[in-house]
Amino acid sequence: MTDISAGIGSPRAAREDDCGCGDARRSASRAVAAPHAPAPSGDPLAAFERNAFYPRKRMEVRHWQAEQDYHRGTRELLTRLGTGCGVLCGLDVYATETGTVVLTAGAGVDGRGREIVVPVDIEVDPSQPTDGCGRPQGEPVAEGPVTLSLCYRECGTDVVALEPDPCDGDPRCVPSMIREAFAVRVTVGECDPQDDRLCSALFGGQDDGERGHTAAAEGEESSDRPQPGAADEGVRARRARLDRVAPRDCAGGCGCDGDCIPLATVELRGDAPVRVDQRARTVIRSNREMLALILCLAERLEECCGRPPVPTAAAPKIVGMFPWPSADPADVVAALRDDPVVEIAFDRPMDATDLATPDGWLGLWMLGGREAFRARLVPTALVGRVSAPAGGVVAAYRIEVEGPRGSRALSRAMRTDRGAQSAALVVMVRSDATGVIRAGAADRLALDADLAGTKLDDARRAALWAIHVGDQAPFDGIAQAVPADVMPAVPSGDDDPQGELHIVLTLEREPVEEVDAPHLVAVWPAAGTRRRPATADDDFLEKPRLRLTISSALDPAAVASPRDWLRAWHCEFGDGRLGPAFEEFHLDPGAADAGADGAVDYTFMMPDARFAGTSAVLVLLRPDVAGVPVGEDPGAPLLDADWASTVFRDDELDRLWAGDAFPSGSVAPFPPSIPSPLHDGTAGGSAHWVFVVTTR
């Protein structure tokens, strides 16, 4: 605890010229500038000025000072007129057995809007009056009231040597920093009581001066004050009267004298213990505290007037949803095939705008392998798969997919022959700061959506929400996309608005007979291999070409125009990294060579291919993009090719296919192992692989 009866938070005695600021100011040859004020004296609403910057502007001390003054002045103006002055926290005063008082640590705001921080408890002698710097002033007081106030002060610190002026040969020291400090002022007598003009004006207790001011402002006699029973007129008149009185006084407006914050009145009683009365202080309440006090007052008024309590509105909850994990997955798949619609039942009417724009709060994802696709959900007519209780509402959304990637994701999820391959359908509803759906009633409470129906952690759920509607992205959480050990039941919620609901339907089935679709069996050159100068079993450099082995014949028209669905690029390759530019090879129409087992080898020559040094060749096979090739027989499905033998993302491959820039400097795009087979039993898909060619 520090004794500051003769200083500003410092046990050292104060000198007359340093306001108790200690060694820093004591070492300086000139005092720090006067305490900052938000505006010139006598003009609290003077317009602020700030620096205008332009190239090569020379910044001098006055410019930097103006920069500080602008930011401090605007902040202090808002604090002074918005927050007001008084105690923010702490700053309690209590008496000790020795006749002194202790001021506890805390913070406050003075009448100029400046924050004052007292970092530690301090002990003050209330019998010794002090000035605004906390220095003794006058004779000690034995009896009677004194007032303790907290004052803002600035102290120079971090003293540095200043070069002498051209006309002044004496060097001097100046502080390079300013510490915003404080002082405790002890004055004889009680401080003025807190301003009660607000309460007087609001409930009709003005004094003559205030009554005349109000009447003059209204242009009416004060006897026209609203009478009991004139409720609406009374409220309007009180609001108008309240707006015309303090604290809308621009010069001060908070009840402080500008420099100091009244904290307590201390009654000195000779040899008897002192008495402390803290009613002189103004405590600044936070908005949260003020709201709590208003609600408490409203509740007391209801009790006093004998009115029934206002019913508390409950946040809306989800009471039904389709699809739902408790249903038979086969039935869910069949229903979604017939009519891909998601339905959600709420126990209260919901905001129509929120229901019409579900992307922020509702999502459906199709997971398979290492990727996740987010479908678009569009409001649609009800199908009748769930029902709402009386007073509730049901919303329906059609699952829409965009482009071949979305169609394939939906097809994959709707398959019933997944076999050992896993797929999942995830549905999530959130109501938080990112996306919210609210009740349609006046309370506008957010949906109480809490229901954890999966083992997906926060990070993986956030990764799913980050996928844009209609997009596909890598996803490593398929192992967590399983139902919770104990599946919670609806209604959702934990009796606290907001939250997140997430459920999953795992789609694994016993294998059934596969669709008779042509599928990719093998490729040459194989992924990750290195083609060298011609040997007895490798003539790639002499005859650059690609060879695809397909389980059955393809449509000849597609084979004759391979660029619609098959492309190849090459770039420099060294030190495990790709070069800066990709160049596409021309592919000749394919030549077919049927085998005895019905499989067909298709060879596509690359007549313009030229290699020097070491190059990487990237091959992209994308039936999904063009809708070709299909099988040779009429009505045959699309080629089934699913093989991701590089680490490139789909969006990178999309840019390469479209002719846009491709990321250079990528690491060697070879996965740790080559998957097999090269198809998944569903028509369509894509495959990509890389092999290396060296001429050395």
C-alpha cells in the first residue's frame, strides 16, 4: 500500500514544479505541456482538426501532437457526453484504525472524458487538505467534513537529452514519454449533491428555474404538465422534457467539475474514528448492468401494480426433420430418389425471410472418399414427410445439384451398392453469429438448435460450412461422419437460443449386381513411373502415346475426338517440384485393339510431343465434364473412371482444364500408394495421374 498524502502514487515528496511526478520531471529542464483538453478552453464543441497527408510531407512536433490531440479529443468527447464521468470500477474508500482512509485500486472517468487508473491501493490522510496535485495545502483539519476526489495528471518519463537550439547553447533534458497518472485531492467541506434535475423534470419536481426553462422551451405554461390518466401525452411530454435538461449540456454534462471525480465525504471527529460516506460518487454502469436494472425495475412495477407477469417467450426448436437417422437408410434413399426434399418442422412460426434464404443456417453435404459436396437447398412445396405441432410450421427444401460434379455426388449418395466404400449424407442447422434463423414473432428469438447427432468435431463441421453451395472440397472427416453413440431425440435445444444441430446418414449397403458400364481397367504409362531413352521394352520417347484399357468398347465418335474427355500436359520437373509452365499435348484419334476378354486397348498418339531433360506428364480423364465417352451399345452408360493418383485439388484441375493458370512449384504429385481398382461402379467420374519422362 502506498502513502500518497503528499504526492501522486509515489512515496517521494513532491516539489512545487513537478506536481509530484518523480525523477522524470525533476530531471527535465522544462515542464511537460499542460494536461490535454479535448477542445480549446471555453469552447467544448470546437471542430476537430487532423493531419492531411501527402507525399514527402515533413512531420514536425506540432503535426504529431495534432495527431494525438485529434484521436484523444474525439474519444474524450464521446466518453464525456456518452458515458459520463464517475467510477468505472473499484475506487472504494474505507477508514483505518489509525485515522487514515484507503482508496482501493480501480478506474474512473473525469469530467473531461479522460480515463484515470489507480493500479494499487493507496492510503490517504483525510485531515490534510491538498491541491489538485495531491500536495499539502493549508492547515490540517481536526473536525468537520472533507471530500476526497480523484484527479487526472500527466507525468513526464523516460528523460532524454535534447539538442540545443541554434540560439541557445545550453543542452537540456526532456521526457520522451508521458505517464497518465492521478492525484488524490482533499478539500474542506462536502461536495455538491448529485444532480437530480433528470428525476425532477421527469416526475414534475422542477425548481423555478427549471420550470421556467421547460415552459419557455415548450412555448407553454408549466401548468400544462400532463395530468394522471393522460398516458400517451404524459409519456411524450416527459420524453420531450427529459431531452431538454442535463446531461445534454455540451460544456460538462456529467456532474463533475472537469478535473476530478468525487469519491467520498469523510467526517473528521477529533479523536473519534472518522466516518466515510461514499454517496458523493457517481458509479458508471455498463449497458448490461443498466439493462438488468431496467428489467428488475419493470418486474417490481408489475408486482406493485398487481398485473400478471408477462409470459417469457421460449426460443423456437426443431421438432421433426427428414431425413432422420432413426429411419431405415434404404427407405430414406428410396424417398430421396423419388423426391429429393428435406423437411424441417419447428414448434413456432419462423421468420419468412430467414426461411426463404437457408444457405446461412441450413446445409446438406454428400461425403464420399476424401471429398465433400455441398448441395443447394431451394424452398419448395411440402411433401408431407414430417408434421408440426399446433402453432408450429414446416419448411421444405429441394436438393439441387449443379454441374456434373454435383450430379455425381448425388448419384454416389443414392447408390445402394456401396459395398466396402463409405458414403454419408450430413445435414446441419446452425443458429449463431455466422448464420441465424429466428422466430417470426415480435421476440425474434434465435432458433435453439442444439442437437449433436454425429461424432464430427467442431473443426470438421466448420470445414463443411466453409464449402460454398454447389462446390466440392477435400474432406478428411469421413471416419467421424457416423451417428453419435446415443442418438438424441427431438425437440432440439438446451433452453438457450442459438446452437447447432448435426445429423448423418451412413450409406453402406450389401453389394448388388453392378450396372454394365464401361470402366477404366489400366493406363500406360503407369502413374509414378519414369520413361527413359528407348530400351527393349520401352519405346515411349520414340512413339509418345497414351494407352487406356477399358472393360468394353466405347462410342467411336468419342474415341475420334479425345480432347473432349482426355487431355495431357507436360512441364519441367526437378528436385521434386513442377516447373513454371504447363504445355498441352495434341492427342490423335484413338486406335482400338480388342482383347479376348472383351476389354479394349485405346492408344492415343502424341505426334507433337518433344522432350528435353526431365519432364512430368499430367493426364486428366474427365467423363463427368463433357458427358462422354459412353459405351458403344445404344443407351450404354458413361465411362466409369475414378482414380485420384495426384495430390492436386479439384479446383486446381478445373483451372488447368479451362486453360487458366496452374500453380507452379508444386511438390511431386505422387500419392503414397496407387489405389485399385480405377473405378467405383458408378457411371462417370474423373481420373488424374502423372508420370516422368527423362532423356538422360
